[in-house]
Amino acid sequence: MSDYKLLIDGALVDGASTMEVINPATEEVLAICPRGSEAQLDAAIAAAKAAYPGWAMVALSQRRDLILKLADAISAKRFELARLLTQEQGKPLPEAEAEITFAEAFIRQLVVHELPVRVLEDSESRRVELHRRPLGVVGAIIPWNFPVWLTLFKLPLALLAGNTIVLKPAPTTPLTTLRLGEMMAGIFPAGVVNIVTDQNDLGERLTTHPDVAKISFTGSTETGRKVMASAAGTIKRVTLELGGNDAALVLPDVDPAKVAPAIFDAAFVNAGQVCIAIKRVYAHSAIYDSLCRELARLAEEVVVDDGLKQGVRMGPLQNRAQYEKVKDFLASGHADGTIIAGGVVEDRPGYFIRPTIVRDISDGARLVDEEQFGPILPIIRYDDPDEALARANNSPMGLGGSIWSSDREKARDLAKRMESGTVWINKHLDLDAAIPFSGAKQSGLGMELAEEGFHEFTQVHVINEAR
Ligand code: NAD
């Protein structure tokens, strides 16, 4: 029996079975969690399908009011939610509090959108109107790095547009989402929001199900490929927010001591488990040694421990599989470069790896070419910015990137040529609910947030009337 419940058709219910959720800081069982079955997923999809016509008929302003009640409910329980998030996800408590705060703020910012009818032509011969209709049942699939925030990239816009939703959190971080489910059970009509957990075994059923109209997926590129293939059978709409290997291109005109803290934070927040973290730094020869020194100094200062303890800057990796993967990347760092900070796995319970800086490493090394999704940062030396940009662009990924320079013209010129969904100048990792977010190349398909993201939860519907 679990203290947590799935949300299916307005009812908070036990799972068909249970599963353990592990606290990554202790490797102890944090909670017994309900595990959904195929039959429960089918029931959730059926409930969402049944609720859809009624929900789509509710006025958008009324849908907005209900969604805002969720923001209020989150606000009222923010500290409780943040504590649980730290325990299941691993991030330090201040970062968990920030995630909850951002999530709530994103709800409020996202629900401002409207769906006005656009008159494309109103002439003697015809009147042509562009309407946007909801799609039906949306399947939302969430990864484990920002379980709450990423859920609330999707849910407010999907519901505001008039869709109903079946939400599937990641197997290792379902608990905070299930607490949101308890709140939503008291807010939305039955079937409008459903939450079903799994052990990585229900994704395929959700993405192939004929009654699901759209999949909004955030996760790895590898799984994203499977989602796209599964969706093909019924031509589902898909939005895919996938992996990244963001490069920071640091020009010779910066002051290394000044830029290092911002680069460091953008690489190591959430123990580097951020899709748009800086994952490789290209630093010009003129500032290479001093930037490496600064970053190594910052890494040595970081207090790594259980995120619930005061003063902790970095928690553990989120789960054992990721911990093992990052340890392999550490081996690549040792083999292909020089480790100047961190580099050792602490002999203690919990999935802890100290922030690690690797220099004298170049393209072709696994740690540079692939997404490490952990606290290990490679610093690559270059002499010619154009050539460095070409190396940064020579990647199947294209999520984010950044240019660091005191020469704004030069920075803007390089930014325009960087192949990524977002390029920042003299910063990295600046997300806003009013700015569309998308990945280039194999980092994604479609958009989230802003009006562009809202429109992805709708179908264009043209009404063309003869005069
Ligand atoms: P993952 O792909 O392993 O899992 C993501 C989700 O997909 C989980 O809920 C999982 O249960 C589910 N899933 C597994 N198999 C499935 C299948 N066959 N069909 C449908 N769903 C399935 O990713 P992860 O390891 O949880 O997350 C880390 C990855 O996510 C990194 O690559 C990171 O860059 C990426 N990410 C991207 C963004 C973005 O916005 N672009 C944001 C956060 C994370």
C-alpha cells in the first residue's frame, strides 16, 4: 500500500502493483509508489477521451481560471513539494525551491494566451477564417531531471487549448508529480488530467494508442526516436524536446575571472543534468589556462552532499543508471584529457560525483562528442573562432549554445551562425515562458512555451465561406 495515488478519471487510485522510489543521496527507499498497468493506462486514456468533448466546450477563460487554481495550490504547498523533490530527485533544496517557484510562475505566464479567430480574407467573393481547435487527448512524457517544471511546460498549454491529458512521469521521479495529481483531482473535471506511473514500460503503449492525438515528449534523443516511430502509425502530432550537447564559445577578449562563475553555474546546476547545460567549452588559447584555472578553483569550492543539508551546492546524480553512465564519461576524461578538479567517485552511499574539470581534451573524445548529462566539463583549446564554431556545429545535436565576448558585434555574428534552437550571448540557460524553446537537428522537433508552443497543442481549422 502506498501513500501516493495515480489519478485516473478523477479518482485517486492505487496502482495495479507498486514500485520503490530510491533517494539518490542515500540509496535508501524513499517511498513505495503505485505502478500503473497497461489496463490502467488504457482506462486513463479512455477517461481523457470521454472528458475531451465537454472540456473543449468550456470557455477558454474558465479553463484558465481552473489552471490558475493549480498555481495557487502549488504555491500553498511549495516548501513541502520542494522537500519531496530534493528527496526523490537529488538536487539541493534551494534548487528544488527554485524549480517549484519557476513551475508556478510558468503556469501563470503560459495561461495568458488566447485563441482568437483570424480573418484571412473578407471580400465580396468569400470570407476565410482561421480557427484553432484542440487536438483531443495529449500524452505527456516527462524525464527525471526537472519532473515538476517540465510537466508544467506542457500541462497548462495543453489544457488551456482545450485538450485533455495523460501524464507519465519518469519511473525514478514520480512522487512530486503524484502530489500535484492530488491537487488536480480537486480542481479539474474527471478525466481532464490523468497521471499514470510506470517502470519505463508504458511509453510505447501511450505513444501508439489510437485514441491519443498528440505526444509531448521531453527526454533523450534515443527515446525520442522511438516516440516518433510509434507516433507514425496514427500520424500523431509530436513535440520532441530531446538531448543537447551545448557548446560555450569563449573568445579571447573576455576576462576569465569574470565569466567563469556564470559558465560554471550553467554547466553544473542540477549536477549537470540539464538539457541546456553547458556541456563543452571552447576556450581561446589566449585565455585557456586562466579559464581552466578559474573553473577548477570554483569546482573545488563546491560542497557536494545530500541536498537536504544546509550549504550544499551539488547533490547526487539522480539514479544509478545515470551514475554508471557518468562514471564511464569520467573514464573518457581520464583517458583523453587532464583532470584538474574532481575526477574521483566518492566512496560513500549515494550517487555522488564531484564537479570535474577536464582540460587538454578535444573533439573526437567521447566526453566532448556525446552528451554526458552529469558534472564533468571538458575545456577544448582553439585558436580561430570560426574554426571553433565549425567544430561546435559539427554535432548531431543543436539545443542551445552560447558566445562569450566583450565585442558585441563579433558575438552576434557568431551567434547567427551557431546551429542551435537558442543561442545566448554572455549568458547561458536563460529560459522564459514567453520565449519559444526548441531544438535544432536531433535535439528536437517542434516548440514549447510562448505562443508558438501553445499553437502546437492546436489544429488549424479553416472556415472558408462563399459570399
Ligand atoms: P529518457 O528518454 O530515458 O526518458 C524520458 C521519458 O521517456 C521517461 O518518462 C521514460 O519513462 C519515457 N520512456 C522510456 N521509454 C519510452 C518509450 N519507448 N516510449 C515513450 N516513452 C518512453 O530520458 P531521461 O534519461 O529521463 O532524461 C534525460 C534526457 O532528457 C537527456 O538526454 C536530456 O538532454 C533530455 N532532456 C531534454 C530536455 C529538452 O527540453 N530538450 C529537457 C530535459 C531533458
